Amino acid sequence: MRLSAASACYHCGEAIPSGSDWHVVVAGQTQAVCCPGCQAAAAWIHGQGLGDFYRLRCEQTTARPEAADFSALDRPTVRRYYGQLAADGSLSITLAVQGLRCAACGWLIERVLGGLAGVQRVEVQGLTQRVRLRFDPARQPLSAIATQLAALGYRLSLIDAADDAAQMTAERRDALKRLMVAALGMMQSMTFALSLYGGAFEGMEDSVRDFFRWISLLVTAPVVFYSSRVFFVGCWREWRARQLGMDTPIATAIALAFVASVVETLRGGPEVYFDSVTMFVFLLLLGRYAEQVVRHRARAALGNLTQGLPALATRRRGELEESVATIELEPGDEIRVRAGEVVPVDGTLLAGSSEVDESILSGESLPVSKRQGEILLAGSILRERPARLRVLRTGSDTVLSAIARAAEGAQSDKPDTLRIAERIARHFVQSLLLITPIVAGIWWWLQPDRALEVALSMLVVACPCALSLALPAALAAAGQSLSRRGILLLRSQALEELTRVRQVVFDKTGTLTQGQIRIARVHLLAPWTEAQALRIARALEREATHPIARAFGSAADDPLAMDLRQVAGQGVEASVEGCRYRLGRADFAVEQAPATWVAQAADIWLSADGRPVAGFELSDALRAEAPAVLASLRQAGLLPRILSGDAEARVAALAARLRIESWRAGQRPQDKQEQLDCWQREAGPALMVGDGVNDAPVLGRAAVAVAMGCGADLAKAHADLVLPSGQLQALPEALSTAARCAQIIRQNLAWAIGYNLIAVPAAAFGYVPAWLGALGMSLSSVLVVLNSLRLLKPAAARTRDHASPLPLGDEASPSTP
Amino acid sequence: MNIMLVLIPLSLLLVIAAAYAFFWAVDNGQFENLDTPALDMLIDDDVSTSGSRSGTPTDGAGPG
């Protein structure tokens, strides 16, 4: 770990290329950076007194700064299309900032932009990784703001007004207000309910009681008419579509309990239920809000797909070239795309041929060759030569937009269990609405003075609150719990499928290894100890910066190497303590390698005065947590497998090290899909962990797809879960959370159904006084919510609760065979 | 008991004021970024001036 810290750029965290020598002196310490851009950025940040940023950020979020020309951002068309102009001449605009993930980035951006002249307001939205800006374009052009952010290493793109960002913000604010009104109403009505309960037992004058009831009615009314409007609107929509969902029983319950309470208040009856109504609404809204937050975060992550398109393009008119905003392009325009740039629109190639990287679209990581007349798709990256294109489709008509829309649509699927619970609640409400009049009729016939009271208590007791909270509460809590641990749940359906998974398929590169070379084994040939060999090797490699050199690291007592000579691509030679050593490829270290050596798998060799001394076997370092993760997966009864495009020897070595028996190497994307289908047919649903762009199609085939954070955007679009932190450890946590979620849902449902089965008949027979009914309804809801909140308990506490670190196998899903 | 007739309406007025304040805060984006303010208090605020932070590596303002 110490090694990787020393060899990674202080600012952007990327590996420092060998031979580069850029440093920045900050706060009295010298830090290595990878390029002049990072050097400038780090120096500037410290110069502004913002150096705390580096200490406070929790992950590497800034990218390598890139110089770019943003001048076209100041064009009036851009302003009109992306921004909103206020009467005082200030412009409001929303930027999507990649890498804006932790609090420190928000802090830095707020400080940096807030300090610019003419910027009136900076609003960082951590949830959606966006920044809303209001500034005076006359004093501070947008291009200057963009340049400033780009110089710090943030990649940004403009969010147009039609984007759902504004809508998402409005939705979230609306939900927050409804929740707050419900909370205030609940607190107030509960205060009065307490007095009323007290009065019921201790005796209270009717006039005082009625006064309290009217006040309760007053504070409950906004909760019912404002906060609960979402449920009534949803109910109305369901009725119009002739498709009863969850909103109907909820709206019915709220309306019934409220109307019953109003009736009781008016006629001075025995019981009112205002406190139950407000609490029910509050709990429901709380669950919905939590769910909405998770959903919005996922949607914002996906939104980046189309945001990857450049906001600017170079348009050609005859021989004249001008930089214009992408939105100004129209079909038929001719544009020029430079090498290394992202193609902004779909267009036909006008001349020559071109190599393009379509990985974001197709998942194919190898460049595709395009000829004259063929179509280049928006989002693909031009590899070599500049190209001239005739614009074909722009904006939302592009293929990329269509893909993003499809991926977004896939998110709104509801889990099967949720549908089942909805059906149960629906039938329950239907039959209740049917039975209640019958029961009331019978009571009317037997004992007319109790008929209304019994009917009311029956409706209140049987209000499907617990039933309708059982699932959303658990799912929302699970989603929250996952995102707290850095796991992004893109489809809540995946939670359910996770409990069915029988095997875990890894794509080797990047998922199990770190991508950093280290020494796996040392073969000793002379009477040397391993420590001696490593000590010499360290001395020889000390000055070198290439990845292999880093594998050796350094130690304080290393001897000094004299007469150092580096031979590019071969190795290094130097004198240490009077002896001439060579370290490098076999044919460099020893002129004639003995035949027995070739059999040995060492990658580089050390020789002393021409005599072979030791061989070092190098390997890509395993992720530190990989063995533990595999162990807990095995313990959960899951079969780990590797499906990799890498060479057979490497995959075999990795599989052997992790004791994975089932693996396939050298697979092309097409092979991977077939192999995965085959495995899923014979061993059950698979969880696929991928990170490479070439995993995108195969991720779509797996029952549950997990994309590691560093992966390409489209891989994420196909994924059910994203691990932005790239920590494998999150995988068993996700599995155990899913298992616990399924378990808690079953408990909730069992409780809600059991409660209703006992309470409804009791109420029908007149054994449940109204106050008990109200209490029962409130308590059953609270119990369900509290039970769901157990999912939020931190993972460490949970592992201690259970004997096994992963409580999957026996206590988990009902569907496991 | 008559004091109730004053206190309860008074409490309702307070609730309305609280709701109004909350609505104002939501509309002003006070709830959009709940992470950064937690850091603000850990950091000495000398941002707008140009000078550097006079050398010390970390000013002991860290979370740990």
C-alpha cells in the first residue's frame, strides 16, 4: 500500500509514468505528481489555502487536468439552450461534474467557484453530482468557469434544461416538504392524542375533549390534503387505468380513518384516529423518500452516459471552420472531429478511413475500423486520424441516447415480491370493503347502536398499513444500507435475485487483481537467502521508475548501487559492495541461461558476476480482500468461477492461487456470453462481476450483474449493482444484505398478515374497542418499520451477531433448493 | 384550563412558522449538499485572501 501511494500522482491518483519527474512542494513536503497539469492544479489549490481538500477527500476523484478550449461556451446559443437568464442579467446553469462524489470535492468546488468574481451562487448537489451556478456572464464568462474547473481536473458537461435534473430536484424538494408537513402534523396530533388518551382514563370534560379533537382535525388536515396527495393522485391513476396497485389501499385507508375521525368529532363519538393517520402518512412518506434518494442517485449515475458527449464541435462551412455548440448542429452539417476526441453526433464518414473506439456503445474494447460512407456513432472515440463527418442524427435521436433511455427504463421494474405483496393488499382491501357493510348490516339488525362503532373499528384495525409498509420499508432500508457502504443499487429487483444466485463469475482483470505488479515467488539458485537477493535487487532498481521496479520497493538499509547502467527493455546493471550484478531478462542477466532455467517460471533474473543467483516470479497483485471474499462466497454455498479474456497461463495461475476450479481463459465477448449461458443452464443463476468495457454484453446476460466502479459507463448501464469504490468486500455485504432483506420482508409480511387475521375477526365480533384498534394499527406499522430499520445496522455488528460472516445458505431465501 | 385556549393556538402558530422556514430552506437548496457543511467547521476559513497557509503540513484541524 505504501508503494502504491508513493507511485501514484498526488493530485489525480494515476500511476506516475516512468521517467517522469514532476514534483510539487506543498506544506513543506515534496509530493510526486504525474504531469505539469497536476502540478499546477495541486500548487494552485494549496496556494488558495484549500490544501485541506487533499486531506479530507475520501477517494481519488479528480482526474488529470486537460487543457481545452471552452470559448464556444460563451456563444449566445449555448446560453439560451442550457441556461436560464434572469431579469437582472444573471445566468443560471447546471453542470454535471464527473468525480464529484465525496464531501471534500463539493467543498473544493464551492470554494473555488464561489471565489470567482461575478459568481453569485454555487449550489453543489452531491446526490446527482451536479453543480448549479448563478453568475453574471458579463463579469465572468462561462468559458472561464469551465476552464477553472478543468484545470483542477474535473471533467464537466452541460446539462440542458430539458434534462430530468431539474425535474428530479423539484421532485425531491416536493417530497421533502410533504415529509416535513407530515412530521409536524404527526408530532402535533400525537401531543393532542396523548391528552385525549389521558382524558379517556382520567376523565375529561366533553367540551375540552371536543376542543382537542377539533385542534387535532386542524393539524391533520394538511397532512391528509397536502402530504397524502401523492397517494390520492396515485389511487386515481390506478382507478383510471383499471389496475389496482398499492396506492389504492393506502389512499382508502387514509381516507377511511380520516373520515371516520371527522364523523366521530362531529357526533362526539368514542374515539378519533388523527394520530394514527398522521403517523401512517409520515412513515409511508419517509420510506418513499429514502427510496427516491437511492433511485435518483442511480439515475444521475446513468445520466452520465449521454453527458459524456462533448458540448462543443467544430463545424466546417466550405473551408471555414468554427467552434460551435453541439446543439447547434443540424443534420447535413459537416463537422471535423480531431483524433482522440469523442464523436458528438451520429454521422457518416466523408472521406478516408478511421479507427474508432466504440466501447461505450458496443462494449467492444478493440477499435473498429470505419470506411468512407459508414456511420460513426455519437459517443465513440476517434483513435487516430481526424475525420470529417456529415451529421446524420443529433441529440436525443442518437443511438447512444436510445441506449441510455433503454437502460433507464430497465430500472423501474419492481421486484416480484413487491408485486405479490401489492396483490395481497389489494385483495385484502377489496374483501374488507365487501365484508364491512355485511358485518355492519348484521350488527344493525342485532344491536343498531353499536353498528357504526364496530364498522369503524373494523376498518381501522384492518387498515392495510403494515401490509403496505412491509415491503417498501424493507427495500428502502436495504437500498440505504447498501449505498452507505458504497454499493449503488440500480434495480431493486436485483435484491431479490441476489438471494437466488448460485454462482459468482469473475472477470479476472481488475475484479480480483489490483493491476499492480508484485513479486510472487523467488527462485534461489546460489546459496543465497531470499532477503539477500531482494536486498540487492532493491538496490539495483532503486532509481528506476517502471512498474517492475516498484514491485521491489525500497528499504532503509539498502546498499548503494554504483556505476548504474540501464538497458532499455533488458534490465539494469550495477556494482554493489564490490560485486557486479545484473537484473533483468534471462538473456540479459546471464549470457547463457542453463536449460533447467527455462522451465522455471521466473520473469526476471539476478546474476552476480555472470553467475545466476536468483529468479523472481512476478504477478499482478491480488486484491487484498479477494481471498476473504471468496471464502465467504464459498461459505454461502456459491461457486466462484473465472471467465476471462486473458491468456491461459495467467488465468490458471490466478485460479490456482484462489483455489478456483472452474475457469475459462482467452474468451472473446461472444464466447463469454455463450459460456455464461451454459453455466447458468447447468448451475443456476449467476452473479457476474465485471469491470471492462468488453463485459457490457455479458453483464446483461447474468441474473445479477455487478460493475466495478472503475468500469465503463455502459457496463454500469447493464449492471444491477455498481461498486463505485471498487472494493470487492462489498460483494458479500450486498449478498448478505439481500438475504437479510428477504428475511425481513418475510417477517414483515407474516406479521402484517397474522395481525390482520386475528384482529379483523375480533373487530367484526365487536371485541375491539376503537382506541385499541387505533393503537393496534399504529403499533403494527411501527413494528414493521422498526424491523426494516434493522437492515441499516452496520455490517460489523451484524457479522458478530451471526456465526458465519455471510448468513446466506440456510436462513436465506425460500427459493434456494 | 383557559390558558390552553391561548397556548394551543400559539403552538400552532409556531408550527406554521417552522413549516414556513423549512419550505424556504428547501427552496433555497439548503438540503442539496448535506456532506460538505460537516467539513466546513473543521477548516479554518482564510480562503479569499491570496496568501498560502504558512507552511505547516496539517494544522491539526483534521477529523481524527
